[in-house]
Amino acid sequence: MNYVIWHDPRCSKSRATLAILEEAGAATQVRRYRDDPPTAAELDAVLEALCVPPVALVRMGEQIAKDLGLAEAELSRGEWLNVMAKHPVLIERPVVIAPDGRAALGRPPENVRALL
């Protein structure tokens, strides 16, 4: 099994996180999550692994977050998951998922070292 990184090549943190995985020699599957969005179920599993609520993984500075009024929204877990699945630009990046199901948010990129 490989490590999986939800990656945005335009993001410096995402590139730095991928570099850490590559330098460690970790077999890595790069998933451009904006082109291949995770499902609500995949998001739920990652949030469980990260031990954070959905809102912790939402990029509130994105225009779509402002357009949808997410900063003031009181959504259920399922609603947050569906919003992120529908609008993957809202997902904080990068997320790395280890073969054993553990996960880390690469902010800062060094966070992923705990998975290696």
C-alpha cells in the first residue's frame, strides 16, 4: 500500500509535503483532490483519523466559502462533508493518509513525518 497525498501542485505547502514523502522514499500516490474530489465518506474517514471536526478542514478564505456563508453556518457533520465533497477547493491541503489509515495535515509540512 502507498501513502496518499491530497495534493494541489500550486500550493507551496503541498509541494513541500510531497518532497518530504519523496525524500523519505515513501511510496506515494498523488491525488489531485481538486480534479478527483474525495467522497463524503472519504472525508469522514480522514477527519476521524485527524481527530478534528469538519470545519477544521475547511478553507474559509476561499470565495466559495464566503459565497455560501460558511463562516456563520451551523451545519451538521454530514452537511459539512457534502459541502467539501461538492466544492473540493474548500478542503485544506495537503492531507496525507498513511497505509495504516493514520492521517496528517501538512500544515506545516513537517507534520507528515509522524506518519513515516
